[in-house]
Amino acid sequence: MNDNSKVLIGLLAGLAAGAALGLLFAPEKGTDTRDRLSQSIKDLSDSIKDKAADEINNLANLKDKVVSSVKSKINPEEQYADETEHA
């Protein structure tokens, strides 16, 4: 995970914690506070799932690049054969 991802996750966690504390100490009915807190947690969960999906896609792309690189170094003749077939 790169530094930007860590910062984003930390920021989201901080925002969720701040929102939760703000809701808990807000002068509203308990049911309204719990509903708002529940919605905040759901939103945080959704954003974490989205970020995780993005990171999984990044890892899949990286894997494909590594596999391609290793294959071209192991058998460079195949790479040239593939290039001439597509030309």
C-alpha cells in the first residue's frame, strides 16, 4: 500500500471517529443520533470497500506486468514471435 492510500485511510477513519463523537454529544434524540451514526458508518464502510477494490485492481495490474516481464526474460524468442504475428 502506498503512502497516499495510508493517508486516505487515516483521513477517512479520523473523519468517521469525529463524526461519531459529534453525533454522540449532539443534543438530539437518541434515535436520530443512532440513525445518523449508522449512516456515517455505512458511508465509511462503502468508501473502504471502494478503496480496497481499487487496490486489488492495482495489484492485479502489477501482477500482470511482473508476469509479462518475467516471461519475456525467460523466453525472449516468444516475445519476438508474438510481435511479428501482430505486425
